[in-house]
Amino acid sequence: LPLFERLERRIVDGERNGLEDDLTEAMQTTPPLAIINDTLLSGMKTVGDLFGSGQMQLPFVLQSAEVMKAAVAFLEPHMESTGDEGKGRIVLATVKGDVHDIGKNLVDIILSNNGYEVINLGIKQPIATILEAAVDKRADVIGMSGLLVKSTVVMKENLEELNARGVAEQFPVLLGGAALTRSYVENDLAEIYEGKVSYARDAFEGLALMDRVMA
Ligand code: B1M
């Protein structure tokens, strides 16, 4: 297979052997972020489709995710950084009950490379922990990720909890993840949250929204 098809295939097949060599070769013509966005994520999408239609079993999805993570970890040091610092601080977490973190970690990388300090709490984080970190670290923004449909409900409950604790105006919230839709966030959730809540389709929109909040 040609190089980029082979790389995409590696994600789908969960094949790690030779991954670094292929990535090194790909970087000779293509920036790391473009490799992720145009090639690797397209492989992850195929994995999601195969799993969703019952053609792939969970352990294989996990293997694909491992290869994806290894690829991102390998590419990360080669990514461009603006060299900016101190543009703002965000506490970032995958919500309670949800283990998906590849997207969240991409958001971390993009924000970190563009001057933001990211406090990445990891997966399955209850709102109490997220809020504690946000207060403690004096975060400017709270970012929550979740891929499961049930995570969209958790996010709603989390916003209600921030309202109840009287901190909604202090913390603008950025939400992302495959199960969310723009209209759910911008209509339904914006209606209940007493602070500002925004939806980011991908990490770059997350960056643009951070820039807007901090302007
Ligand atoms: Co899961 N899983 N999974 N899974 N998995 C999905 C989400 C699913 C859609 C697959 C499917 O059925 N087609 C489905 C959810 C269905 C639903 O809720 N209706 C699903 C399921 C069902 C499950 C389990 C329940 C399976 C089971 O156990 N029976 C289980 C859940 C466990 C749990 O969470 N409690 C499970 C487990 C797993 C693995 C562990 C095997 C693995 C995760 C490994 C890991 O993350 N460390 C996994 C994977 C890999 C997937 C799919 C295939 C790929 C997800 C991914 O990494 N995409 C996924 C299919 C899909 O999403 N279509 C699926 C790439 C990633 C870059 O995209 O995270 O969307 P994403 O991030 C994007 C944007 O959304 C955005 O930016 C990123 C791109 O720039 N973004 C943000 C994300 N967060 C953001 C935050 C922001 C801003 C932007 O600001 C704060």
C-alpha cells in the first residue's frame, strides 16, 4: 500500500510494528497535524463505523486506539508551537462514566502548543473534582469532553451543578465530543447554564473559542 493508505490501515488494523518508520517518512512531506487530521483520524472513523455496525469487536477497537495514541505521542514533539505562553488556563476532563480520551488529549496538545496552560485531569471525572481543580488552579475555562450519548446528559447535570454552586458566571464552559451536537449545546444547554457555554466540533474550534473567551 502507498504510505498514507498504509498509515490509515495501521489504525484500522491496530498494527503497531513499523509505525514509527512510516510516521517519520510521512513527516518528510506532511506536517504532523495534517497526518493526524487527514490520515489517522480517518482510520479512527472507519474503526467507529465497523464497531458501530457490529463488524469489529471491542478488543480490536482498543488496539486501534492504542496505535492512534502511540502515533500521536510520536508526532507530538514534532508539532509546531507558537511559543506563546500564558494566554489563559483551562481545566480539561472527560466526564464521569466516559473513558474516551483521544479527542480530549488532542485538544490538550493543540491548546498547549498555542499558548494555553492545560490542566488535564484525565477520564471519568466527576464534576466535583473538575470544579475543585478549576478553583484551585484559578482556571479561566472548564473544558469537558465525552463521546457517549449518556455523557451529553452528564454534561447537562454538570452545568446544573455549576449553577447550583454559584460559579457559572466565573467559569465559561467548553464542550466537545462526538455525541454532542451544536444545537444541543447552543440551544438546550445554553438555555440552562447561567454562564457561557460553547460547542467545539474539533480541537481547532476549541482553540478559536478559547481565543475568543480570553480576548
Ligand atoms: Co467507544 N464508543 N466505547 N471506545 N469508541 C464510541 C464513542 C461509539 C460511537 C462507537 C460506535 O458505536 N460506533 C460508541 C458510543 C455510542 C453511544 O454512546 N451511543 C462507543 C461505545 C458504545 C463504547 C463502549 C460502551 C463499548 C462497550 O464497552 N460495549 C465503551 C465505553 C466505555 C466507557 O466510556 N464507559 C467504549 C470503549 C472504547 C475503547 C476503550 C475501546 C476506545 C477508547 C480508547 C480511548 O479513548 N482511550 C473506544 C473508541 C476508540 C471509540 C471510537 C471508535 C473512536 C473514538 C475516537 O477516539 N475518535 C468511537 C467511534 C466514534 O467516535 N465515532 C467510539 C477520535 C477522536 C479524535 O475523536 O474524541 O470525537 P473525538 O474528538 C474530536 C471531537 O469530538 C473534538 O475534537 C476531536 C477532534 O479534533 N472534541 C473536543 C472531543 N472532545 C473535545 C473537547 C473540547 C473540544 C473539542 O473541549 C473541551
